[in-house]
Amino acid sequence: MSDARLWHEVDDYFTAHLAPGDEVLDAALRDSEAAGLPSIAVAPNQGKLLQLLAQVQGARHILEIGTLGGYSTIWLGRALPPDGRLITLEYDPRHAEVAARNLARAGLDKLVEVRVGAALESLPRLADENPPPFDLVFIDADKANNAHYVEWALKLTSTGSLIVLDNVVRGGRVADPDNTDPDVAGTRAALEFIGSHPRLSGTAIQTVGTKGHDGFALARVLA
């Protein structure tokens, strides 16, 4: 059995027992595929991890950078209390339309706001609104701008907040000093920012599974 096949089988086992889908989540994936969105949503067990992290945080305010079809947004939104709020930023208007329909089907349209436009333009506008500090920020957008997204996440959070950065391994390319791909360079810059900033304590974990060889970084805001 190949490594990739084994990774898939283990993920399928975990998902079946610990993160089974339901009609709302399954429909979100189906509708995203039917609309031609790229098949890059988090895996179900990763979505469940995001939900658990939000619940452990006791999150009332969540920021997501990169919505796609709203699959991860549903997992996160389900962790919110009835008076919670999730703002998710999506560059592509077509993706945002699919996400809005998926979120409405999930009954989360009153808790979740999808904002359309380049995140590096949406984030300053969001900061100008002086929102309550976000308890959790999930970053899963264009990787070239990862360091900028982490910087903005730090500005929009407070002591004890959690920042989660997805896709930090890139099939191992992050550790190749000769790889100059903008996505890899952006991810390295984000990790170096986390590692050197006095207000952040972070780590990164490799993962294998249905999404291949990748991983995520976690950073806690210290002060």
C-alpha cells in the first residue's frame, strides 16, 4: 500500500468515528464542487479540530481569512454561542456567493458575515470599525501574503487569542531553502514572524492525510 493511500484510509477512519459529516456539511462540499470551486477545503477531521479549538477558546468572535465555499466557516460557526459573531473574508465574489448559500442552509447566516474583496483591503477597514478583539483567527487564503495576514491578526486580537495558519508545510517545500515560490516564501515569512515576535508563542505541526503532506501553525497572543 502506498503512503498516500494509507494516509487516506487513516483520515477516513478518523472522520468516520470522530468527525462524521451531516447533510449540511456534505451539501456545502457538493455545491462548492458543482460551482467549480477548487477542491481545497479542509478535511472533515481538520474542520472538527478548528471547531474544538474555537470551543476550547470559548470563542465569541472569530475571524476567518479565506472563505472558499464556507465549509471551514460552518465548522467554526457551529462553535459560536447564540450571540457570537464570525467575519469571513473572501476575495472571489463567486466563491462568496456559494459560501453565503451554504451558510444560510446551515442556519448560520445571522452569526456569520461574508465580506468580499482582497483581504489586505478588507482588514484595514475592519480595524477602522474597532471591533471587539477576535478570540480566534483562522488564516487559509493566498499563502504569499501569510505574513501580512498574521500581522493583521495580531492587531485584531488580544491576550489569550489564538491564531491558526493553514498549509504551512506545502509538501515539505517550506524547508527547502532553494524554493522561491511566493506561496512558500510567504509561509516562511509568517513562521519567522511568529517565531520572532515577543507577543506570540507558536509552533507548527506536520500532517498527512487526504490533503497530502502539509500542516498548520498555532500562535497564542501573549500580551
